[in-house]
Amino acid sequence: MESSASGDSERTLAAGVAAGLERLIGLFRSLSPPDGLSLTAAATLATLERSGPRRLTALAVQEGVTQPAMTQLIARLQDSGLVRREADPADGRVVQVRLTDQGREMLARRRAVRAERLAGILARISPADQAALGAALPAIDALASARRDDDLLAHGRSS
């Protein structure tokens, strides 16, 4: 059983991480190029790049939007040539969404712009803070991966 001090410590850490994430989201928004892609659209493309073809319902769950909203988003992304819909090879009745080469190129351009802008900001902070950010990258990845793993367990591994 968890001790009260341990639980308080975890809640304090969680509150601090949540506040830090809010500030980082603001920074992330300011670094993103004005290319007409919403953060949800870009996140959906990144999910497809990372996970491969996915069912629309799984994408909606992953990105925290309703299925009708995801349907509209995928239609816009398809019209822009960034994704395509195709039949699932295992079950032709099921439609999967797949990232196109154009979508992959769009993600690469967005990442390059953000990295260049972020490099300018990083140059203005201390070497110690730069090192701390570098050291935190594995923990940030573990946190993001734990969330994805929870989503997969909670909603099945449908892709």
C-alpha cells in the first residue's frame, strides 16, 4: 500500500509536470510554422508516421477527439494529399488511414522549422540547462510512451 508521503510527492510531481507541459505546449505552438495544419492534424500525421496505418476510430481515441471530428479531419488531410484511405488487407470491409509521402515530407519540414527556431532559443539558455534538457529526454519519452501504452490497453490494440 502506498504511503501518504509517497502519494503526496507523486501528486506534487504530477502537478509540476502538468504545469510545465502547459508552458511547453505554448512554446511548441509558437515554434510551429503557420502552414495551415492544426496541432491535432499534425499530431494525427505523426501518429500515422510512428504507428503505421490505423483505423479512423483508433486515431480518434489516440488524439482525444470524437469520431465525427476525426472523420472531418481525415477528409481534409486526404484532400490535401497528406493521407489516403485504403482497405485493410486482413479485412476488406475495414478502412485504414495511411500517411502519404507528401504527409511525411510535411512532417519533416515542420520538424526542421521547429528545430531551427528552438536552436535559437536553446542558445540563449545556460549550458547547465541545456544539459538538463538533454538528460530529461529519455524521461519525456518514457512519459509519452506510458500514455500511448495506456491508450492501447484501454482501447484495445486496434490499428
